[in-house]
Amino acid sequence: MKNCRLSLLTLVFVILSISWVEAQYGYGNSGRYGRQRSGLPRGPEPKQEEVKPLTAEEIVAEQMPQIMEVVPLNAFEEAVVSSILTKYVQQSIELRILGLEPDKMREGMEKIRTNQKAELEAGLPEDKFAALMDLQENGFKKAKQKNKKKKKGKKPKD
């Protein structure tokens, strides 16, 4: 009888102390030893700022230096190109916001491109217009790479 009580008491003690032993070695809390609590209290986390989409003016402002590198424009021509690009970038943004079907979206973008091309052709000399169209068709990155290759190739020989 005494033996049975002793074994029952030992069993209850072992069952009750299992959670304490696990917490000491971190078995259930991923980590090495202990409960892995920080000494510093956790405060509210800083709010992450939402990334706002760029406006048409900001997009054109980012593209203008690249355009000026490839196509030498005077102040008047630069203002004309900037205003035309801003107008049509705004229209394309509005078209994307509408979220039309792919066919209608494609038709709308084609209309925007043709109208933009017509206005640029009317506002720029032919050589600058051709250079700008080439830049827009081939992309801004390719034009930059061509300029870098030209600069590297002009090293003077000693």
C-alpha cells in the first residue's frame, strides 16, 4: 500500500513538472535554452508607409533627363515634349485604372500612342522626332547602354 502511494505521488509529480522542464530547455519554443523572452518590452511596431503610385508628372520628370541625354532639345522643345508626354501618360494611367477588358485596353493604348505620336511630330523637328520615337520604341535602357559603349570606346592612345 505504501509502495503504491509512493509510486502514485511520484507519477503525479512527474506529470506536473513536465511543462516546467520543457520550458527550461526550450523544447516547445524553438530556440536553445530557456523561454527565449526578450528583456525589452515590445512596443507598437512602426507603420510602414504605403507606396503610392507615381503621378504622370513624376513619371515624365524621371524620363526627361534620359530623353535629354539622347535627344538634344532646347528649352521650348523640352517644354513641348514634357507637356505632351504628361498628357498622354495621364491618359494611360486613367485607362489602367478603369480596368477594361484586354481588347478594349489594347485599342485605347493604341489610340493614345497614335495621338501622342501625331502631337510630337507636329511639335518637334523631324530629326529630333525620329530620335525620340527610336528612343521610345527601343526603350530607355538600351539608349543608355549605347551611350556608355561610345564613351568607353573613345579612349586616347598614348
